[in-house]
Amino acid sequence: MGEPWLEADFGAAGAGLALVLLAYYVVGEPLLGRWAADRLRRRRPSDPAALVAFYRLTVNCLWASAAVVALVVVVEPDLTLREIGVAWPQLPGGVALPIAVGAFVGVAGGIVAGLVIARRGATSSAAAPPEHIAFMLPATSRERGWAAGVAVTAGITEEVVFRGLFLALGIGLFGVSPLLAAILVSAVFGLAHVYQGAVGVLGTALLGGVLAALALGTESLLPAILLHVLVDLRSLLLVPERA
């Protein structure tokens, strides 16, 4: 595992802000996400602007979380950007390399398959989108633009929060091992997506584990950010149209 997270040092101010953000993702985000998703399900059949409003709320909340991470770095003079993974990646070694290669191959294959399906216009009910995300898939060009913005925003901000600050918090403040920190952070990551149901929680938790291994193995958030953005673009855009 890489060194930056092992060297993270938190004082009272930075730890307090980080713990508030962690509490939000354990309690507040699941409640807010479920409320927003239920509201979208009710409103979307009759309100053409409902999905864009959902996307806008998502983007605003994500960037607000990233702003808290930036504030933690500002108030903690001993906490550097490198210690939360904001650095150029190192050559991955150990188990991180096969995980990274397998993840990228899998995502790239999914994207290619999605492009082929989209080109052929395969929108039959036999190729319906996954049920746990079908309610938030775009149908218009404006919605697709916002969906792309959500994918890029989530890829950047969620990596900075979860694989950056929260991994550093677990290892540097609580003193747990990188492996245990990755497991706990991945569980919180899955919980933050409770609005997608049990399938979504499990899927995002597993994805979080892959991203944590990639970040720790390369000592950088950049590969994880790239993979995260590709996964979200694949999920939101390269899927059969909603019925």
C-alpha cells in the first residue's frame, strides 16, 4: 500500500470537520438521497424538469462536500494534498495492478458494448436498464448533458471525499490498517447510495473497494477518478432508453 495516507496527520479542527462530513454521509446523505429519489419517482411522470432538478441537487451536494475537504486541508497546516491522494500516480504493484487492469478492461468492454447497442438502436424491453437506476436515467438531450455533468462531478468529488479524506481519516486518525480503512470506507460509500436500493448499495460498495485498492496501490486518486467517471458515464448514458 502507498505511504501518503499512512502519513496523514489531523489536528482538532481538521478532525472535527472531517468527522462532521463523515457523519453526514453515514446519516444525512442516506436520508436526503432517499427523500430526493422518492420525490423524483413521484414527480417525473408529470414534471419534465424533475430529473434536472434531481441532478442539480446531486451536483450541489457533491461539490459542497468537496469544499469541506478543501477546508480541512486549509485549517490543517500539517495535512498536505498528497496525504489525501492528490498527486501523480505511481506504478501500481502487488494486488493493485491486476485489480486496476481488470477494472479498466471491464469498464472499457462495457462502454464498447454500450456504444454498439446505442448505434444499433437496441431499445427493446429485453434490454431494459437496471431497475435500481432506471428512474434517474436521462431521456432528453438536456437531461443527458446534466447526466454527464453528474458523472464527472461524482467521479471527482466522491474520490476526494471517500478515497481521499476518509481513507486518510481512518488510517491517520483512527490508526486502522489500510485494508480495514478501505473496507469501512467502501461500506459508507455503499450506504450513501441507499436510494438505489439493496442492489445499488452492494454494487457501489464493491466498486468502492476496487477504487480504494486502486488509489492506495497507485498512491493517487487520479486513476480512481478516471475509472469512477467512466463507470458513471457508462451507467447513466450508455444504457437502453427508458420505456
